[in-house]
Amino acid sequence: MKIFVANKGDDTISYISDNHTKSFLKLINDDFIYKSDKFHIPQKGPHRLLIDSRRKELYSLNVFDDSMSIIGIDDFRLHDTVYIGPSPNDGMILNNRIYVLNGDADCLSVFDIMAGKIVEQVNVGFQPQSIVYSEKHNKIFVSNTNSDSISLIDPIDLHVEKTLSVKSKPFGMCLSDDEKFLFVANSYLETGLDGSISVYDIINDTFADDIKCGKLPISVAFFKKYILVVNSCSNTLMKIDLYTKKRTELFCGYMPVYVRVFKNHALITVSGENKLILVDIENLKIERKIEVGKEPDGLIFEA
């Protein structure tokens, strides 16, 4: 497995391979030395990563300079950098197009990979933060943090079909494996209150539940009958049983920010400690800590 981590604080991408070797790719051409130059000021801010296995390309959405870095997976080299719109918070790839949320423009931009440019834009809510695509329902879901809403978009004509009201400051989202439910992390940002996970029943078009979690939940993932929640201010990974509502927590280190699931493990970036941690989900135990770059944020893997 190849794991890639976006390090916002030093403009690098970490690459971790199966044999535990590790390397770093700088996204800028200045003379700073990784890990030794304390005075380096990040210019790009790699935030989220997308992968196109067919093209063998990795895409880094960079929030500081509104760009997207195009990186070869096989050679792990920077191939190009293109403009992608103001504050690219998240994205996805569908049918030779990259759909990018521009947080500072309150829109969804569509980047045509073959043309190498933005070809369409769609207005959504204020400060769009996370995007999820349901293939089963052929719908795009966008969380709008400053509108307390979710936009439902038809990917064919890019029409906003519906806007759902949720709780305070929605951030990360994920789908159940059968795509019957959408899980939305309501962060309650800057309120000091515990957050919650809204459970949207896609088929019946209704909210089935609202589950309390820790402080500042910003990333969620689905695993079997559980929801995994990264609580950035509680510094924990919370495992919630969707049937019993039992909640168990694991301290992850200072400021965990992002979670993804691979087989029976959760991969979590811990921004305050410059670490990637691998967690055994069943036993809720940290199996390994890997030093990455400064302020790690998004991660992605290729099995």
C-alpha cells in the first residue's frame, strides 16, 4: 500500500510505502531544508489529496495559493501546478473531471482534466467544506459550514436539487457502505459545545438520528456498524456503535484532523504532533506512529 499525506505547514507531501520507507516531495522551489529550516513560511498549504489510479496521478489541493499540484504516483515528482479557485477545501474525481469546493468563493468548481482548466462553477452555501459522491443515487453532497446546510447536486446538469438544514457548522461527511445513509459531522465550531453526527436517510429523505460526540468533530469514516469520528479539540478518535449508541474513545495525540479506513485500520493525521497514526479499529488501539511533515492534514492511499 502507498500512503500519501499532505503537510500544510511545510508545503510537502509525505509518501509511506509497504516496506516502511518514507520520502518527502516539496511543492515549492525555494531553498528550505525539510525539518531543519524553522523559518520556512508555507506558501501553498497542501490540504486535501485526490488520486487517479488510471492516470497514475496524485492531486494536492493547496489552500494558501488556490492551486492544485499534479504529482506522478510512480516517479513521485511534481509534474505541474494549476489554478483551481479560491481556498480549495475538498474535491473528488468523476468522469475525467475534478470537482473542487472553493471555500472563499462559496462554489463548486469543475476542472476538466483533459482541457487543464476550470470549465464550470456552481453556487452552493457559505464556506463549503466537504464533498461526497453517491454512485448508487448519482448525487453529490456538499457540506456548507457557514450555512449549516448540505447541498444535494445532480452531477449531470450540476443543478442544486435540494438544500438540507443540519446542526451547527457541518464539516466532514461520509456514506455508509450500502449508501443508504449520509453521516455529517456537526462541529459546533467556536461554541465550545460538544458536536454531533447527523444521520441522513437518503432513500426516505429524512434525518434518522443525531448522535452526540466530542468537541470539534471534523472528520468521519464508516466501518462495519460503526462511525469513526475525529474530535479535534477532544484529541480523540471516537468509535460509535450505530445500533447501541455505545461510544468508546481513544486519545490520538494533540489535534487529530483527518481519518480514513483501510481494511481493519483507521489512518489518522495528528496535526499538532506531525504524526500519522494507524489504529486497530476493533481493539481501538494505536499500532504504529509515523513521523510525517509539519501540520499533516489530508491523506489518501493506493492499495
